[in-house]
Amino acid sequence: MKNKYTVLAFLLAGMLSAQGKSEVITPNENLIAENILPIPKSLNQVLKKYSESRNAGLAGVHPNGKEIIAVTRFASTNQLHRISVPMGARKQITFFDEPVSNASYEPVKGEYLIYTKDTGGNEFGQLYQLDLKTLESKLLTDGGRSQNGGVTWKKDGSGFYFSSTKRNGGDRDIYYMNPLKPEDTQLVLEVKGGGWGISDLSDDGKKLLISEYVSANDSYLYIYDLETKKLEPITDRKEKGVVQVHADFGKNNDEIFYLTDRDNEFTRLAVLNIKTKKIEYLTSAIPWNVEDYEVSKDHSRLAFVTNESGINKMYIMDTATGKYTQVSQIPTGLIGGVSFSNDGKSLYFSSSAANSGADVYRMDMASRNIERWTESEQGEMQPADMAVPKLIEWNSFDKMKITGFYYPAASKFTGKRPVIISIHGGPEGQSMASSIGSSNYFTNEMGIAMIYPNVRGSSGFGKTFIAADNWDLRMNSVKDIGALLDWIAKQPELDKDRIMIMGGSYGGFMTLATAYEYADKIRCSVDIVGISDFNTFLKNTEEYRRDLRRVEYGDERIPKMAEFFTKIAPLNNIDKIKKPMFIIQGTNDPRVPVTEAVQMRDKLKAQGKTVWYLEAKNEGHGFRKKENVDFQRLATIRFMQEFLLK
């Protein structure tokens, strides 16, 4: 007797034959599709229930504290929307083919915004001024192959400081611009490296706090005197393995708030006296990372967000006493975009849960009451259709505890369920307890369980864990997936013979490496903008990020390291890959260049392996335009029908 997966594939093949070409979905003009089987239009109709959801994120708060800019999508891409009252109309104010995901109000009158936009996903973000009366945009930066961002305003709104790679494409220098006279933009501080940025500007406008990111385990802080033109270190550049980030001036310029994991596994909120170098740690009682914080304009209160085993919690601190309390009214999930109004009476933030999308909320600081400002449509999805994650853990080959989030298949499905293992990028990223959005189609309609692992190297579990995959320890993280495969085999409700590996960016490398290391334990794999050879990746990634990536992955200029990269490269282990693979890539990707995908595809084809290929000519590091995202999703489902379920 044929099993139900074979019957499903047989019926689908017959349906396609009967329908003919007019009843299948064709790729749009920007997509290059190779070897992808026909996709029936009927599949798209079924999927629409899950593919039309939206999210809303906070981009900026008006100086009057009563109006916000939110980011959401109504057409193809995320755009800026103005909202003036809670649950009021979202008035769209940008209308581009390219997404816009950030905005900064002119801080006095709020008559215009500064926002960033790139082209085709190339990540060469340019600064624009948007007049809120006419909705006309004006390009402020060079419009070329430079990255521009980190807008930090003067208190009087006369201009702002920002970072840019425009001098040579690799070093991220500091500039000053009056947006009304962009032609007079001045180079303020010339630096070496792509990890520099602005943390804060003193209220008197005389000093900048500057950060230098070296790696996920090393970062440093400086103070730059705009009058004397001197850059002085606040932290010790010789002290290695310490994170020191996100600095803000306190009530006086001799004290700063910042986040650091100095003398601790996790990043704590701390206060540093610049003159005496005395550090006071404010959140030592919380054994998790403080991920973000925001100080009110009068420096009397501070809101901070923790990451507690993949769930965010928010706390409010009285800066005079250092005492803090948790904001318990926020549902369990993720929190972001925290921002005080200028008068300190309101705190705006975005929040999401596993069974809902992200939306914007406002908390009244006096009463602590929370009101909702947006309600993003989830398409036809209902909360009951959305899988809720369970935290799972397993021991790896060396007894290190690894965790992840397991989204079970809907309870209406019986028997052992197929599994998708979806691996995050970074490698310092982290899978958290969030909504899986359109992937609820997999759990609710296809009966597939999903697991999002946090292998060694992931953030959120301490600095020892995040450094446990560096350089020649790289393959230990792949072994963590091997141990997960063993864990799946022991679960009575999961089918160890029907496992698909999927991941993007570094998760793409993990997918490719798993495809050759554990070929006999998986059914198929989907590689999205993945690294196929660290040697070629480091040679071709954009200059501004090359040295930053060498700190994490290893330096290919060292012969021993290059030899190691050659050994572990999926590109050089094609002969071990036995199962079908789907490769997805953006042509304009500045991080993992398209050459990484092309060389992997070509070598798989040359050896007669089954490989599907999808490339978007108007995308970069992952697809962002809805028409491309929709086709990618449909093609992935078709791939799963053919190779995971059949």
C-alpha cells in the first residue's frame, strides 16, 4: 500500500498534468529559477491564509511625544507610516520598491525625517531627508557604494553626526552634516576598520561617545572631544575578550551608562566614571544578557530589556537609586524599539508573541498602563493556527548542553511527524521564542514539526558559549546538529527518516556542512545565502566587513587556517552529499556574494547531484520583496513535497 506522502505527490503530479502550463506559477522577471518543478496556482491559494500577515515596528517618536513613525508593509516592501492616535490610521509616507526600515525625526519641531534606503539589497544605505508636509525625499549622501547610518542629532536640531564608509569603502569614519546644506558635510574623525560607530552625543554638543566593534567577544569605547579633536579611550584596548557597547552619557559628562560582560558571562548594565574608572554594575542579580536600554531625556529613568533563554523581559529603573522593577503586563515574547518621549511621560516599544505578529505599544510612565497603538493583520491566520514553541535541550558530543525551540506539528496530525531543522545565521544570532509567521503552514497544513536550534556560537548564553565555535572549533557547532539528529531519533512523535535541514547565511553554511557530514540522516536541505567555502567567502565579501569576519571565522591569509577552510568547505565535499539540495541567493548580496551559491550549484550539477536553484536579481542577503518571498516560499514547499514528504 502506498503511504500518504506518495499518494499526495502522485495526485499533485496528476493535477499539474491536467492543468497545463496556464495553471502553474511562473517566476517574475527578476527571478532566475533552475530545475524547480511546476508549482500549481492552487497551492498559492491555499498558502494565502499564511502569507498575508504583517508586523509593525517602532521607527521614531515625534518630539511632541504624541505621534510616531512605524514600519509596516501594505504592498511589496516595508515602508514608513505616520500614526497620530492609538489604533489610528496608518498613513503611509514612503512609497518605494525598496524597503525603508528606519527613521529619525528632526528633534525640535519634527517637520522632517532622516531615513536610510539601499538599492536591490546591496546594503549601501544612503541617507535621505523626507519633508513631512510635501512627502518629498532628498538624497543627502553620495548615492554610491558607501554605507551611511547611525544618525545622532545635535540637541538643537541644527545637524547630526553619522558614520560612513565613503572615504575608501572599508573604514567607517565619522561625519557631520547639516541636512539643509548636505554639500557642506565635514569629515570629523578618520578611523581604521569597519566596526566603528556613534553611541551618543553630550547634551552640550561637545563630546561624542564612539564605539569600536571588533567581534562578538571584543568591543571598546572612546570619547571624542569635538573642540580639541582628541580621541581618548574609555576602556582598555589591550583587554581582550570583553564586550563594551551601547554607551550613553549620564546626568553629567563624567559618567556613562553602557553594557558590558566584563568580569561576567553575560552583558550587564553598568555605570562607568570616566575620570576614576570606577564601574558600578546595576543588573548583576539577573543572570542573563541585558540586550538593550533607553535613558529618559532627563536621565531620571531607564528602561532595559533582557534576553532570558530566548524570551525578552522589560524593566524600569530609577537611575538615582539603581532600583528596578519588571513590567509584568507585557505578554511573553519579544520586545524591541524601546523609546521614551522627550517629556519622559511615555515609553513606546514593539512587542510580539508566538501566536501574534509584532505591534507598537505605549506605556504611561505614571500609571504603568499600556495601550496598543497598532494591530497588524495576520491574514486569515487565527491564534489556534499558530504553533507555540517548547524549549528543548540535548547534550552534544562533548556533553555541552545545547538548546532550541521546538514547534510541534498541529495535534490533528497523527503518527511520526517529519521535521525541519532551521538554523539561524550570525553565527552570533539566536533563535528566540517568536512567531514563525508563514511557516505555520508547515506545522498546521503539512504536519511538519520545526526545530530552531541554538548551537554553540549563538548569543544569549554567555561569552564562553559564543566563543566556542571560533576558528578551528568551527565544526563543533555542526556536531551539535548531529547530536540533535540523535535527539530526534529518540522522540516517539518525530520521524528520524524525514528530516530537512534549512538555514540562511552562516546557517546556510551549517546546512551545507550538515548535508555532507550527516548525509545518511537527512532527507534534503535548503541553503539560503550560505557560505560554501570560507576561503572564497573572505576573499569576496565586502571590504568593510572582511576583517570583522576574520576575527570570528579565522584568517585565510594564515596558511594553516586556509588549509582548514579547504578541508571543511562544503564545496570540497560535494562527493559526500547524497540528498537533494535547494540553493537560494540574492544577486546583490554584499555579505555572502552570489559566487558562493553559483560555485556550489555548478559543482553539484557537474557531479550529477539533484539541485534546485533560485536567484533574485533585485535582492541581497535574503529576499525582502513580497513577490520574491512568496515565490521562494512556494518553491520551498514544492521542494518539500517532492523530497521530504514523497
